[in-house]
Amino acid sequence: MSLLITSTRKGAGKTMVGLGIGLNYPGKVGFFKPLGTNLVQGADEDVILFKKVFQLEEAPHLFNVSHDYHRILHDVKEPDHTERLTQQYTQLHQGKDFMIIETAHTLSYGSYMGLSAPQIAAGLDVPGLLVAEGEPERIVDKSIIARHCFNVQNAVFLGVVVNKAESFEEKYKHQLQERGVTVLGVIPEYEELKTPTCEDIIDALDGELIAGEEGLYKKVETTVVGAMTYDSAQRTLQQMEFPERSVMVTGGERADMQLLAFDMKSSLLVLTGGTYPSAAVLAKADELKTPVVMVTYDTLTAASRCEQTAARLRPDHAPLIKEVVKKHVDAKRLCGAAGK
């Protein structure tokens, strides 16, 4: 029994949905991500997550057919990964009752390699599920297109799970149902799964942690650019509902901004410009458990990256994800359809 999960765009939530479906399945769960994307020390981060949560013992490289799509796109000879796809899937399926197969980014990503969602579903003879987020009209359009693409490949399309939405009106469900698309769940946005930690942001910045290591768990909701005057920055922080959930991005020479971040109990201090802070600042950061990170970016670029950083799923999210999917997704119906 297997289920392929794809999405309308990067960050829509297919990893979370796949993890939740697997956690609600009573048997042994396996994982396969033919086209790897987000690498952490040479391994796809989704592979690392599933290996830890489901205690999968296979070597990390077996979970991906490839993870260098940009290079392959420039090859003169068109690659054929059909044989490797089948071989690795068969190997990973051994001893497993249920396989979760995750695509890279979107429905069409990987088409050149034959590793788009519909192509994988057809090649492995497994049904597909779409995870969608955004405006209802876009979800309707993307879901209808997804069903069409699966049909073209003679692959089974089970339906769509709408993510990060408080509701999805019946009229939209009806419009989709009329076109052969079943809505199998509507998941609201959960703050615990949305807000990044200091560690998430530091990884996204590829920065050097120089103090406050004990505070990496803290959450970050807003970004303050410390390129203004002290008084302006102070007013900005004071007007925030939760200034302690902010990241201050400022130059290494701006001791005034660094101390202001500590006074307002900011979660994280990001320093730009290549200038290290004073020993007193580092000592204060350790005392308050406020991570301080040095980055090579300029202040505005670093701030932009902070704002764009999404929360990364971790093994300790598993209990919450299991309950979220159990409550909001028709997992039994999905598993039943996947086993046909």
C-alpha cells in the first residue's frame, strides 16, 4: 500500500500531511522522496525527519533517485530514471506496510527527469494526493489541473487536502466535486508549526553562532532592522505585542542596538558587517540565553532572509502533527483508497 503526496507550491505542507498520515497508520511505514531538494549535510532534510520519526534504517542515499536537478537540466543527454525509481522504491518497500512517497516542491517539478508527481504515480502505480494552500479560487484551479495531469498519465488522483485555512466553503467543495476532485481535509494554520525558531533562522542565514547557544529554541515572529536611530528602534519594539519574539538585525558596530535588543528581550540578534561585538555583549547574550549570530550579508538582505524563513518540522512535532491530521484529514479513507 502506497500514497504519493504532492503540492501546489513549495511550503504548502505536504511533508506535514504525509507525516501525519503515516503516524496515524497502525502498521510499519516507509518513505521515499525520488527527487531530493533541501539538503542538510548531504542528505535531504525530509528524509532525515522521516528516518527519525519512523526509525527507518536504510541508508540516506536510497531515499532519493537524485538531488541535483539544476545540473541535470543542463545535461545534453536526457536522463531516464525509470529503472532506478522502481528499484529503489522496491527496496525501500521491503518490510513496510505503507509507503509515503513525497514529490519535490510542486506537481510538475522534475518533469524533465520523469520525476514529476503524475510520472512517479504512473511509474510506480500508486495513487496521488494534492496538498494545496492559498486563495480558494487558486486551490480550485490547481486541483482541477492536478487531476487532469494525473489522468493524462493514467494515474489515480485521490483528491486534495486544503492546508493553512480556517475553512473552505461548501461551494468550492461542490465545484471540485463536480469536476471529479474530492476534498479530503481542511487543516487550519497552527502557530506551533508556523513560527520558526532561532535555530531555523540561523540555518537559513548560514551564520556563525557566537553566543547564546542555550536560546536556540526561542520562537521568532517579527524582524526589526537596526539601521535606524536608537529612539526609533525602541519605539518600534515597544509597539510590538510580543517584542520578545523579535529578531534584531543590525551592524556589529551598533552596540546601542545590541543592548536595546537585550533590554527588550528579543529572541535573536543577527550582526552584519563583519565587526564582532564586545566581550560585554557576548557575556550578556549568554546570561540572557539570547543567540547572537554573525552573517556575511548586508543588513537588509539578512533581514529579508529572516522574514522569509519558515518553521522547520522536527521530530518533536510528531505528536501534534498526528493529532492535527487525525482531526482534520480523512486519513482512513486515504489509506483505504491507497490500498486498492
